[in-house]
Amino acid sequence: MANRKVTYRMYPNAAQEERLLEMLGLHQRLYNTALEERIRLYQETGKGPSFAAQCKALTQWRKASAGLAGMNAQSEQVTLKRIDLAFQHFFRRVKNGEKPGFPRFKSIRRYPGWGYKTHGDGWKFHSGEAGKHGHLYLQSVGQIPVRGKARTPGQPVTCEVLHKAGKWYASVTLEVESIQRECGTRMGAFDWGLTEFLTIATPQGMETVANPRHLRNQLAELRRLGREVSRKIRMAQCLSGKQKGFPVSANLRKAIQHLSRLHAKVALQRKDFLHQTSARLIQQFGAIATESLAVKNMVSNGGSHKKGLNREIHAAAPAAFLQMVRTKAEEAGSWYEEAPTREIKPTQRCHACWQLPDEKKKLSDRQHQCPHCGASCGRDENAAMVLLRWLEARLAGESGSGREPSEVWSGGSFAMSKHETHAIAV
């Protein structure tokens, strides 16, 4: 059994939305109270409370607070579990020598929502005809119409209620028996980039996928709205004489909502493009390769003069895209490989003679010109062909692949049969 998440758009009426906002505020205050309690106990005793101890304390808090008592107890335990996970990740980062990132108190505007653990306890999902749309029942709220459809039908397990840019969503986890995804029969390798989102090399030739640049297309409007919000915040601070805790007018709230909705639009456009592109790759190719990308290292250095490039890298979301391709390949049973970048060096190596240049190419060098064999092509095209040649060697049975290619690859086509995808080193 596998789990898949489906996000539905909720359409509460005025009374239901008022109640949802009230519940969001209660969960936000519960989160901050639990965080404050952990800090206080650690300062007094040198040891913070466990998740189980805070669940016991929650019983007393519910007796003292009518608001908490009116909500589902398991949903409140999920909020406490988020605090526990935040501290687990904090101590893990401290142990590994990473930037710690101590858990922070959250304002109501930055609190995303709350969750439910068990279907039927505080929530229940009623799917519509053919699994499309339906109704979501929430304790103390009632039946809320939802829109959406699961790609693979399954049994509801958990639910998260999310509030984003003034809209309500329900992220439902479904337990599915099997995942059906088509697997292609072609072989190819792709190089990720910014000029072209993907440059794909196949035995038949080169293909490209254009970079839609959703963020750049909205950047001017985002900056305008950001300046408008900043100006109204400064005005509110000046009128109230407070830097924090100043009253938020309806005009300021409306400006913030416009800005957040545009950011949400860009994020949804990006996510939709990444899903469609990764699904199309898996549908076309039965064996596919790319290079392993260290995105954190790509954007870590450079200073202010590299600010625009770093923004474009984040906007293209290469790590999220590779994760989607990897996951869809496992679902379809495709052969997916990530070449070790430091060993193969696809952007430096020549696809024709397999030699490295005497002088390292700069990022600004967009043309590949081999000093050894004279091969000439685009930099991204060369990298894609290097990866394709590397993949062909792996499929031919080169040691270290972890599988027998002859079992699944023969005659230049990929066998349309389910098989276990090998473990990918991260």
C-alpha cells in the first residue's frame, strides 16, 4: 500500500469561514504556548518536555479553555507533534554542525493550518461521483463543499486544513493499493538549465523544453505590490507610533492579500509545469539519465552580482523537478539514473572524444568547442550527449549499475514490464 496526497479547494460559507479562522487562531496560540512551555521548562530544569508530556498537559489545558475543548483533541495533538518534530530537526542540525534554526513563534499570518490523524475522528471526506469533488466534514464546522479529483482513488487516512492567500484547502492523504503510470520505450538523457529548461539528447537527435519563467513574467508586478505594502506598513507605523503591534487597516490587509495571491499564483504555475514536464518525460522514456545537482552549492556563493542568477535558479526549482522525475520513474518502473557530476563533469567533458578541456570552461561560455577533436555544439547539448553516452554504457552492463540491463533493455527499446527501480544514492 502506498500513500498519495490530494489537495482539494474548500468553499466554506461565511459562518463556516468565521469558524475556520477561529480554529486557525486557536491552533496558532496552542503552537506558541507549547513552544513557550518547552523554553520555560528547559530554562528551569535543563530539559524540555517530551511530546507525551505535552499531550498530558493538553488535557488540563482543554479543561481550562472552552475554545480548545470545542475542537477535536487529535487535531490539537497533531499541532503538538509539529512542535516536537521542529525540535527533533533542530537537535539533528546541531548534531550535524549545520545552521541550527531554533523553532520560532508564529504569527497568525504565517501559521499555515492544522491537521487530523484518523479518518472519522474529527473529519470525514465524502467523495463525489467518479471520485470528483465532494464534501469535507469537520467537527464544529459542518459539511464544506470541495473541488478536486484524485489521480488514483484510495481510502482517506489523514487530512490537513490549509489557509493560503485567503483561500482554504484540504490536503487529504489517500492509501492506494497500486499506482498505475505509463512507462515509455525510448532512451534519453537531459541537462537542466535556465536558457532552456531541459535539453534532451536521444539516439534520434536533440529536443528542448522551454523555460516558462513564471516568476520573471510577474516580477515587475510583484515589486510594485511589495512597495505598496511597505509604504502602507510605514504609514501605519507612523500613525500608531509602534514598530510592532500596530493596527492593520482594511486597506493594508487588502494590499497584503493581493501580494500573497500573486505569489501563490506563481507557485502554482511552477508546480503545475514541473508535474506536467516530469510526467511527460516518464511517459516518453523508459530509460533516462541526468546529472546529480547540488542546488545548495549552486546558489551559496557569488554575492550581490549573482543575485539575479540565484533567483532564476530558485524559480526553476531543479531539486523539486528531479524529485518528481525520480518518484514518477519509480511508479512507472522506468530506468532512472543520476550521473555523479564531479566524476563525469558533463559540462566540461566532450561527448565525442570523452576528453576534458585543458582550460576549464566558464559559466559564460555557452558554446562547446573541443580542443582535442574539434567537436562543436551548444554547451547544454554537449552535456546532454555526455549523459546519454554515460547512460548507454550503464545499460550495456558497465559495472556498478546495480542491475542487469539485459533483463530490461534489448534491441534499443525498453521492456514494458514492472521492475524494481534500484536505490539511488543521494
